[in-house]
Amino acid sequence: MLDLSDDQIDLIQVDSANVTLTIENNDTSIHDFDLTVDDSMTSSAWNVTLADETLSTVLPTFSVTTTIIVQLAANAELSDSGSVNINVAQSGSNISTTITLSLIHISEPTRPERIGYSRLWV
């Protein structure tokens, strides 16, 4: 079983975020897991990196976590939203599971310090 701490990441240009991926070994045997990212469905403005490509010796009924680092480039366009699939496979077998992470490029929020106004006190 796979679970993401957030299944959607909203970023502005040059921003980054971390997502925690939890992998539960619901089998009766100890397993190693191989992780890959399929980013073929999203813009190259996104950089999605796995902290671990292999998680070893996961005991039956136990869970392990790893971090997914998501970064959005400075030249990203608002249309660059997309998604990536995180593939988790049991090492040495053809058993795999996929979970999808949505990547949303949002416009930078207006911050009060960027608004030029003055207050008149009477």
C-alpha cells in the first residue's frame, strides 16, 4: 500500500516542497522496494527527485517512509501544471504499484509589502 502526505503540490516559480511517501509491506515476507519517477506527463519545468531509489529489508506489516523533493524552475509558465507517477516495485518480481502526485503551478500571491499604498491618519 502506498500513501502520500500530500497528493497535490502547489508551487510558485523557484519554490520547492517535500512530500513523504509511505510504503506498507502488507505481505507475509520481507521485501526490498525499487522506486522510480515517471515524469513523462509533465513539463520539464518540474524537477521531482526521490531521496531513496531503493528501500531495503521492509518487514511484513511494517511501513517505511521516504522523501520526494519537488522543485519548480524560475522560467515555469502557469500552463506547466501536470502530474508525475511514483512507481514502487518489489525487487526481483513483477509486482509494482503506482501513485500519482499532482503538480500545480500557481501565480505568486500578492504580498502586502509589494502593494504601494499609504495610510492617512486623521
